[in-house]
Amino acid sequence: MSVSTVAADQSVCAPLPVLGRDVSVPLVTGGEVTYAALDYAASAPALQRVWDDVAAYAPYYGSVHRGAGYLSQLSTDLFENARRTVAEFLDCREGDQVVFTRSTTDSLNLLAATLPADCQVFVFETEHHASLLPWREARVTFLDAPRTPQQAVATLERALADRDPHGPALVCVTGASNVTGELWPVRELAAAAHAHGARIVLDAAQLAPHHPVSVRDLDVDWVAFSGHKLYAPFGSGVLAGRSDWLRQAEPYLAGGGASRKVTRRTDGGVDVEWHETAARHEAGSPNVIGAYSIASACKALTEAGFEALVAREQHLVREVRAGLARIPEVKVLSLFGDDAPRVGVLSFVVEGWNSSHFAAALSAEYGIGVRDGLFCAHPLVRTLLGGDPGTQGECGAPEAAPGERSLNAIRVSFGAGTPDEHVERFVRAVGELVRDGARWKYRTQDGRCVPAV
């Protein structure tokens, strides 16, 4: 695989301190329990280190790039230092740009807006919607879901061999699936893309929080990720990589900060000279606190040591998989097979249960937060479930009553801040629900199962 795994005998570290680790929630059956946050793939809790850094900076907050005052200068330094920290975290090459965005979705839409004319985009149908949908204005070739990493590379090579070799092309691929957690062969896919004159962008939203990501080593042209999955709140993201398409394209947003010089013309219009740096695509007042929180998280993960973090997470993955394997009614979803390396993200279905009902019971009766639905990856989940998931609501939550056939899946996800007890409670709860059923009655409300209080 293109992302190295860590040997099982590496020392396992303690979970990193995160916000919310001591929050208690009520149970419908009475009493309270410490909340088990097992929905890291949607949004990971903020690291305590990140929160402390932001709180220390908050009194000194000021507008960046526009002020002569001390706080403005301090904030500008903080913002630009955050850019350098992210570049180091990603092992960017000399000349690469780091653009701060709102999210992975925003980053990939920004890149889509910079594509050269007549660019052809290749994307597997297994992608999250953030990397599946932004290319609507381009010539898009959707690739069938592969069943092995080797098949993924072969599928891409065949598709690229049939394209016009003289036109621009871009491959978009995830680093780790947000549904199955499986690692994709990024380095091999990048080599295939470059061999056929195409570029490649890596959606690292699910990879960067769990594994080191080196732009240089993986040889990708761009990488995108989100702060809220990297233990950094405040709605910020990153697009990092080659600068030429970014410099040549019209700004993603037109406005202050993106322009270097604006002059009136005699005909009443304006001439604009745009920046060629990352500022070209960061118009308006940037999210300084969001950028700083990402940089703080990058430092915290680097200092904690990814080898130890990966080793601990793989220990939790083994515990969850072993626990679910003991329950015959549970089927874990996978593209590449049970032995495929993966991060701390697993999706499954339970025979005889509607997934929304099962997730509601985990929350209401055990204080465990998971995700159910199609996880904004409808084609992939449709492939894994072997059919049409049925009527879909927001992000794919179908309208179904308790006891009906499962039309979607349940996802459990965890990471650097997850205590062993949360995983142990989850495995125990799944077993008890399958064996004994729910202890409470549930009803359908707005397309979701909720406790009938």
C-alpha cells in the first residue's frame, strides 16, 4: 500500500486529551453516562492543545494584512506562520502553495474552478461527494468501484490510456474511505496519472487525522483536508500543492485581499491585477482562528508522534473488528476485503435491524454517538449494500421505521482521543442489542428513528 503501516509491536500511547471527554449525557433508561464520541469521521473533537492555543491567542485577535497596529501585525504573522506549519506538516515541495479554505469540499471546488479549458477529470464512483461532485463543469469520467487496490490502479491506467494525451487531465482520489476506512494506493495511482500526463489531487480528509501525509513522498500534485476532522474546529480547510493552475485561474472569489492593484478605466470599468500568491484565492477577511487551529493540530499530532498514534489506533481497530466478528448478525462493509489496511473508520449493517433504529438505540440507551446513513457517498454505499438504498433524506438518511430492512449503514469511527472504554462499551452494546433487542420504544420523526418519550 502507498501509505505505510506501523508494526504491531510499536509502543501504544495514551489517548490525546480532547474536549468533551468528560461530558455526561442522559440515558432514556435512567441515569447518565460519559458520552462515547465515535463519529470522528464526521467531525473529530477538538484537541485540548488546540483549544488552549486558540484561547491564548483570542485576546490578541486582529485583522490580517490590512492593519498597522500591533494586533493586526501579530495576527498576520500568526496567519502566515500557520501556512508554513501546514506546509511542513504535509511535507510540501518548494514552490507549492498552501491556500486556506473552509473545508475539503471548499478546497476541491476551488481546484475545480482553476481547471484549464477542456480538462478531463477521472474520479472513482467510490468517492465522497466532496470529491465526486465539484467537477460538473469539466469532462468527467467516472470509474467503476474496484475490488482490490491493484484493480484500482489497473482501472485508472486503462482509462488514462484512452484519453487525448495532449489535453490536460486530473485524477481525484481519496486517501482513506470515509465509509470503510480502507487505505487507497495513492502513490501507485499518482505514478499511473503522471505516466499518462495527468495530475492528481488527494482527498486527505480521512487520511490526514490518522496517518502522516507527504505530498513529496506520495508524489501528488495537490492535497485537500478539513480542520474539523483534524481535531481543529472553526470551519477551516486546506488546499496545498502546485501553484501554476492556481496562479493562472481567475480568483475563486473576487474581492479585497485577492487583488494587488485596482484602477478605473475611462469607459467606467475597472482593471484588476490579482495576486499570484495564495492570497489570490483567499479574498475577504480570512478565518485566522481556523487557520491557527489547524496549525496547532498539525503541531500537536507531529509532537505526539504518528507512529505511536497509528499503533494505538490500529489496536482499537483490531478490538472493534474482533468484537463485531463474534456477532454473526453483523456484516462489516469492505471494498478490498477483511485484510485491507484501514484507519479507524468502519461501517456495518445488522441483520434484522434498520440502521437508524440501531444507531438511535446506541445513543439513547448507551450514550454512544455513531453515524447512520449513506455518509455522503451514495454510489459507494449502494455498491457495498448491493442495491438501491431507497428514498434518501439529507446526506442519505432514508425514511424507514424500526424493524424494516436496513437501507443504509452504521458507521463507527475513532481516533487519537478515543479511550479504550468507549470502544469496549460500543462492542458490548452491539452484542446486547442484537441479543436482547432495544429496551425502549422508538418512532420515526422527520425520517429518523428517535426515542418515543
